[in-house]
Amino acid sequence: MTQFNEAELTDAVIGSFDQTPDARARFLLQELVKSLHDYVRKTNLTFEEWGAAIDFLTRTGQTCTASRQEFILLSDVLGVSMLVDAVNHRDRAGATETTVLGPFYVGEHRVTPHGTDISASLKGEKMFVQARVTDLAGVPLAGATVDVWHADDEGFYDSQRPSYESEGPSSRARFITNSDGRFFFRTILPCSYPIPTDGPVGQMILQTKRHPMRPAHVHFLVAAEGHEPLVTHVFIAGDDYLDSDVVFGVKDDLIAQVEQRSDPVMPDGKLASGPWYLMTYDFRMKPGAGVAPRPLGTIVPEPV
Amino acid sequence: MTQFNEAELTDAVIGSFDQTPDARARFLLQELVKSLHDYVRKTNLTFEEWGAAIDFLTRTGQTCTASRQEFILLSDVLGVSMLVDAVNHRDRAGATETTVLGPFYVGEHRVTPHGTDISASLKGEKMFVQARVTDLAGVPLAGATVDVWHADDEGFYDSQRPSYESEGPSSRARFITNSDGRFFFRTILPCSYPIPTDGPVGQMILQTKRHPMRPAHVHFLVAAEGHEPLVTHVFIAGDDYLDSDVVFGVKDDLIAQVEQRSDPVMPDGKLASGPWYLMTYDFRMKPGAGVAPRPLGTIVPEPV
């Protein structure tokens, strides 16, 4: 029998993967076939629509470079990245919430002394960040590594700037918690920013009348021995886009009140040069194991 | 409320497309979100699996060129192309069955006199093709255009050869049916061939222990006024891969008995140079309208 009706066609494609050696790969592929076929049947997808999808996927792949991952952006704006995060973190009662890693993590940062101004070369409003890393019972975790990165006052990450290769990192550092589980540093107040809108994903967002904005945030990747690595952001209370993050990454637990201050002295006893903001946040780590995510840029291959 | 549980997250992403101006685009996107999210939840997709999917899609996009469409190949081997064909041709009782266009259609061919040997420059066993185009009642359709293309005796299409630009088409032509609805030409007997296995899609086929073969066939694209354009293949009875076409394109109605002959004269009265094969096929056209598909290569953009 070579001829299939629609249901037989689906069964034949599923059956074609029966010999896949790895059971998990077989399951994922066969479920993918079911899902794709159900979609085509439910939507009665036309040839033109199918062709537009092929075209969109092709352009999305061809927009990826060593420093840009348009398929991750697609996953982000369709809420898939946050859902993958959710299904892999179903039991975090009491621990700090997770959110997306995002495409701007470039791997381990250089260890930096507490108090350093990591945005010294940038304009912007000054911010002092003081934070603590504890276990679920509030016991401080000393020696934890904390990678930090955020966008500049124009909404760009250092790695998006042409000068990144020559000038090195900015608004990006690693701190090690002290015996109290504390770390602190100076930087600028980040602002909300749009995802790139010059590629197929950003264009789709604009065409569907969604806004492309992410609310202002600082990324944190915290790793402490005996605990699950924590990938998260801290968002800044009052941002206009907290309720409509284009990548659906906000959680209530991750919003910090960032206070405007005019004290002449900052929390580490050094003089302030003018008004400044204070961000305070405590990270509660979940016991367990696991490896920190690799930088997503590393999975982008060269074009063939 | 900014924080979502898994179901709320899906609802939020669906809702984010509510302002999409085109109702059909809105429907397709919102169903896509449901489908993708259901897949992630059902499979409990891990971060590593998600990363592998991002990597696969990226490489698939980056394998596409002006003469290669790896995403169409992916659609083909997952049975999606044949399913799109099926849902768009649900009522063809009495008409010749359709199948995939495939990635090797390059657009309108040059009109060629009946009897021409369209594979004159190739080695291979000689074949004479005689065919007729009729309506559903068997009434001949004169003046119909018939585009024909097939692989050579090594399983490659002319457009896959580096010499294609300089030497022009081979095993590829357009015929116009005569007053009897007939057309005929000479060529070589095509053979079964593998899809490209040097890209991510072919690699996936090999890794899942599927074979990459398509059974031997000749492509036909028939267009007659007052009738739906017909995109199909004629397959050659007895081929080893008729029951396991890697793109699921075979239909019983499309398999022709190709007879081996030793008559010294071919059906058009001209001498044969040795043994030859005879393919005979009648195409029954469905009344209706519609435009012939555009060549799929035309939707491949240049890399950005």
C-alpha cells in the first residue's frame, strides 16, 4: 500500500521514525510529527501560507550570526523560552524565581572587586546594587559566583556594539559573595529597550501590532555549591513594560523597588558624585546540582 | 499581574496577538502558539533539547542557497508537504492525483517540439514517453502546457550540477498538447535517488535510521484552461522504494508500468537505436481555476 489518506499519512510519517536508536529522540520526533500534522489539518494551511512559513524560517536562519540568534528571539517572543524554563522549574517553592537567559550572555565574566563601577565608561544615572545570596532558610552562601550583565542607557548590550571586540566588556562582570553572602557594585540605571526589529522576528512583532519592548532589568546568573544554578533578572519597579514584556519574562518576585537617593555617601562608605539609585535584592538558592547554561552564542554554527 | 503559571503564560502569548490586523494571520499565529506550547508541556522539553532544536533550525536556514531549500526538504521528510497537498486537494474524485512539487522546479520551461530527446546529452537507458491530457469525461484537452523534469541516471537534477548555469537545462522541457490532447518525447529512464545527505535534514534522516531514497519518477506540471493546475509525478512500477519514499509522495494512481521494448521503431515512427522503455500515462484534469505554483527557489532570499 503506497497511497495514504490524511490520517494514514500521519501514521506513516510517525512509523518512519520507529527505528530511531535513541528512545527520547524517537519520542520527540514522533510527537513533533503529530503536532505539525494536527496544525496543518486544523488550519487547512494553504500552499501560499506554507510558502510564507518556509520563507520566514529561512530568513530567520540566515539572520543568525556569531553574535545574533534570531531563532532564540523567535522562541522568546512566542513564549516558548519561558515555557521551557517553567516546565524545567516546576518545584521552586521558596527559591528565587527563574527567567530567560536571553541572547546576550557571553560566558563567564572576569571576577571583579566589590564596589567596582562596571559601567564607568557610560553615561546614565548612577545606581548602587547591593545583594545577598542565601539558602532557602536565609543562611548566607559565601563564595558563590554571580555573573551580572545589563543593557546601557540606549538599550544596547556591549556585545551588540561594533566596538565590543576592541573595547571589551562593559556593564558585565562576575562577583564572588563574601562571608555574609553579600556582593555590591556600581553601575547605571538600565532602561527598557526594544528587541531588534530589523530582522524577520522583529518585523513580525511590528506587523502583528505587538510592541517590541522589554522592561528595564539586570541579568544575574548565580552559582553556589550544592545548589541549582539560578538564571534570572531583577526588574525595576515602575517600568512601563512590566505588564507586557515582549518575551513574557517578568515575575512579581523579580521586581525590585529601586529607590532614588540623595545621600552624599553610598552604602560602602564612598562619596556619591550626585543623586543615585539603590537596588537591593536577595537571592534564595534551591538545594541541588546542575551546570550553568552555556552562552547561547556558542551554538550558532558558521554558515555551510 | 505579571506572573504566569504555565497555562496563563500560554493565554498571555495568545492574547499578545489579538491586535493582528489580518484575521487569518491572527488565527494561524495563535494556533501556532497553542501547538508549540502543548508540545513543550507534553514532552517536558529540556534546556538541552531546546538548544539542540535552535541549533538544528539555525543550520537548516544557513544551508539554504539560491539553488537549495533545506526547509522545504525538512517539510518534505516530515510529511508536512504531502499533508498540505492533501488538505488543499480533498475533492479530486476522478482526477489525476497530486503530489509534491519538490525543490527542483525552476519555473516555466522552453516550449519544445514533440518527440525531442530532452536528455540527449546524458547516458542512460532510452525511454519514450507518450501521454494524453483529458478532462474528467475523457475529452482531450488541446493546447495544455505540460512542464516536465526529472533526475539524470546518477540521481541529480540539472539544477544541482555546477554546470547548470553554463550548459542550460537538461531533462527539463515544456510541451503543448496537440488537438488530441497528446504529447510525446524521448528521454532516459530516471532512477531512484537519495535526498541530499550533507545537510542537517539528510543527517537527521540517517541518524534516525531512515533511508534517504526517493523512488524513480518524472515530474509533470499540467495547466489547461478552465482546469486546476496539476502538480504531480509519474512513478515507475517495480522501483524498490515505492513503499518507502522518504517524502511520502507516492500514490497508487501515479505508478506507471514502464515496458521494456525491442521494436526497431518508436511510436512516432522514428528508428530506435537499441532497446528502449515505453512510459504511457493519461492525465485527467479537474475543472476549476488556480495559478500554477511559483518555483520554490524564488522564495529563498539572499543571506542578510
